[in-house]
Amino acid sequence: MCSTKKRFDCVAMKRKGAAAVYEATRGMSSDLELAFWREQETRLLPVRRRKPVRKTRIKRQHDSAAAPQNDR
């Protein structure tokens, strides 16, 4: 078995983001937390509009695997 070094750890990134959100919203009332998320949304919407979403294409490995098979 060949071992490769991970260049990106998705779980670690998720946990780091969750910890940052927890610290930012810790002790907030429901109204303050709702205001926080609305402010985050308005801050990020212009960035989202500027950057196009990167679409990836799923490559078919075999044409026969993609075509439906008739079982009779």
C-alpha cells in the first residue's frame, strides 16, 4: 500500500471554521446571532457574485456503464 501525504484536510478545515463561528457567536442572544448571520451574508454576497462557481465535469469511465441496460 502506497502512502501519500495529505495536502488538504477537509475535516480539520471544517472544525477550524466551526470553532471560529462558535467564538464569534458565543454568548450572543438569538437576535444578535441572527443579526450576525445577516451581516455575514451581506458581506459575502458581493464576493460570491464576482467569483463564478467552478463546475467540474464527471468523466465517464466506460460508455457501456453510462448506458442503461435492458433486462429481458
